[in-house]
Amino acid sequence: MSAEHKLEPEKWIERYADALFSYTFSRINRQDVAEDLVQDTFFSALKAKDTFRNDSSEKTWLIAILKRKIIDYYRKKSTQNELNIFDKPEEKDGFMNHFFDSEPQYDGHWNNASAPKEWKKDFDTKLESDEFYEILNGCLGKLPEKWAAVFTLKNMDDLDSEEICKELGISPSNYWVLMHRAKLQLRECMDVNWFEK
């Protein structure tokens, strides 16, 4: 085993706890859950240390274990009844009503007041970038967990939709409804908290 790929469990907390916590918190947005998942990752890695192959760094290996823990957490949450995604949101809480043209002319087009604005893609400073991601995490934290799970697995962990459906035990139509609603709510939250500041 080469020096750079040698496992040193006694140094994991010092070396990787903060990075693993940040990685988890950006996806779960609950401190207690993020801490628990990082701790579970260290325990699982310790139990599985004999299975470590010398084809990745120990940090990469730990992140792979953590990703599995996050997916397992999402899967567990996806079995809980948060919302029947086929209910009409308008009847639930007015969600999305204000984004689109209203009946009877409803044709799926944005109304003038709610049309997406141009988002700034580049940051002038690291502080500006950090603030953006802090606000994005806050907005993700306001989503129902199933919605956040679908969005983060797709856009942060680069899983394809088929894999997400399999991991969360949802149908493709459920996936698209959840993704659509997550994007709309995130867009509104980011418009208010970042782009209109």
C-alpha cells in the first residue's frame, strides 16, 4: 500500500471531519443529521477498513461511504408521507399559482411579474460566492425533504434520473413532479434572498 493511500483512522476526524460535514450539510441542511451521518461514515469505514483497495485516497473512499449514507437517509425519508405529489398544489397552499398565466388562459407560460430574471453566474469575491451558497443551502433547507433529495442527488451528486428513482423508490413521473416543484420553490427563494437583495 503506497503512503498516500494508507488508511490512518486515528487521523480521520482531524483530517476529514470538517470537509465531510460541509459536504453533508450542503445536501441535507440539518446540522444534527449531518453530524450523525459523518459519525456513521467513520464507524462504517472503520468496520470496513479491510475492504479498502489501494485505488483511491482515503478521503475519496470516505466520501464514497458518506454518499451511500446520504442516499440511505434520503431513501428512508422518501418512504414517509410528506405530500401526495399528485395533489394539485394550488388546492394545498397556493404554491405555484402566482408563477404562471391564470385560468382560463393558462398555457404553462410565466406571467410577466414572475418570469425568471437573469442570474449572475460569476462572483466577484470568495465572500460573495460563500454567501450565495449559504443562501442556496438555506433555500434547500426550506424544501420538503423528498424535493430536496431529488434536487441534490441530481444537481449536486450527478446521479441520473433512473438511478434516483431506483434509490428513492419513486416512479419517473414522481421524479419529474418533485424536480419541477423543487426548482420552482428554489427559484423563488433565491430570487427573494439573493437576486433581489
